[in-house]
Amino acid sequence: MFNTLFRSGLVVKSPILGYEEAVAYSVGWDAEVKQTQKQKRLLMQVSGFHTPHIQLGSTSYNSAFWVRGFNPVNTVVITYNQTNRTINYRNRRFERNELLLLTRDEELDLVISGENTTFTIAVDEVYFFTMFRNYYGTDFESKLKNSLLLDSKKEAAFLNFLHFWINFFLSHETTDFLPQDYARIEEDILHTLFNFIIIKDQNTKSENKILKEARNLIEQSLDLDLKLSDLAAYLGISQRTLEYTFKQNLGMTPKNYLQMLRLHTIREELKSADVKTLQVSDIALKYGFFHMGHFASEYKKLFGESPSHTLKHKN
């Protein structure tokens, strides 16, 4: 018999919250969310349920975001992003009907350039491997190099399937469910899920190596006087190519990306700084903000509060 991975019957429905508070409702996920768009506070709402071997949930975002981290331990996760905006996973731009397949040994690195609802189905890996073999007649490992696509003709039915099960658990007393009830539900969920999936050999789509290297260099240079012209020269490309690569793949310019990361880093330092010995300007200057009025304005556009407020009211 399979081991129980999740707390059966646990149902989650958060209020609409700021992203820093809402992540606490993502049970088992070791992930950090960053807001990437200014002047519109990133809000999230998390809903979902747990059976012994499955966690199925939805997370709605009202604005652009970046999430990095890991899925629950000992799980295989299939994710669908319902959005018309740019989706980039690990420096590869996703198609509209592409499903994201996550295993624990691969870090989640997802950037979406606007409003989005993410549906996640996390399944105990042993249970998933067994059900996969029973359905497809082949081992899951042999399919890892393949791409998972949602049958575009079945998108509406797929969304109805996800909403049905989330609403079902939100509206039922799970204390009434017996082990055999969960067993039937789990089998039905996975068989229905597999029915919606097309397994396709990956073609020329691969990670954008320019984007990957540029992001790595930017992240390592937050406290340096990094000029985008120098970054482009180091990569052996024109600045126009650098701009185009970021805009097409992440929905933002490299300048926006650099500033967004610097502001998030400053926020984390402000939240841990000693208000008696450090001033906001000390940290801002460290990350290349020399005009305090401009810095405070940009900070408030992204986080909805002044940097001095963050420093004085840190948790």
C-alpha cells in the first residue's frame, strides 16, 4: 500500500492577501514570490484540498510576479497557467497550452508578466509513477524528456474538471470521507488528468542561454555599478538584442529586472536592519540608488509603502 503523503481532508481557502502573507497558505511548498510590476500591489488568493496522495489547488495573481523555490517533497507536480501573458520557466518561454512538469530535484523558476491563475496538481511520486505506468503502459522516467501539452480542444473541459474538484472539497465535510472514498477520488482525478494530456517529443524549444546567463550576471551584480551596455558587451550581443530577449521572454526590460531585484533585496535588508544603527539611505546607496526621492518613489510603487515604513515596522 502507498504511504500517506498529505493530511487528508485539509482544505485551504485564503482571503485575498498580499503575496508575502498568502504564501503561508501554500502547504508544503518551499517557494518565494516576488512582485515584478510597479503601481499595482500584487495580491494572491489560494484555494485547494488534500487527499492522502494528492494536493490540488489554484492560486490567483492580479499582477506580474516571479516565483522561485521547490515543490512539496516526494511529489511530481503538473501545473497549468491560465493567462494571456508571457510565461517563462527556467529561461524558456512557454506556449499557451504547455503544462509544467515539476520534480523535486528541479528548482522552480517561473516568471509571468501579468494576471494569472496557476493550477497545481501535486501527487505522491510513488503513487504517480504507478498510476502513470498503468495508464500509459510505460515508465514515467522514459517520458521525462518529453513535453506535456494540454489538448487545446479540451481546455474548457480541463478547467471545469479542476474547478469541480476544488469546489467539491470546499463545499463538503471531509470528515465523512472513508479511505475507499479517497482512493476512488484519487484514481478518478489522475485518470481524468491523463486524458487531457498530450505527450509530445520536445523539438527546438529550449532554454534561452542568453537570458539565463544575463539573469545570472544581474543577480550576482546587484551591489555593483552594472551598466547594461557592459552586460551586453560581455555576452557578445548588442544592447538591442539584450532588450528584446528580456521583453520577449519575461515581459520586462533588463533595466526593470535589475531594479526590481535591487528593490526586493533592499526590502529584505530593511526588514532585518537595526533601526538604531542603519538608515534607509545606507542600504539604498549600497545598491546604486543615489537620489533618495527617486528611490523612495520607486520603492513605494512596487511595495505600496515607503522604505522608512518598512524599516520601522518590520516583523
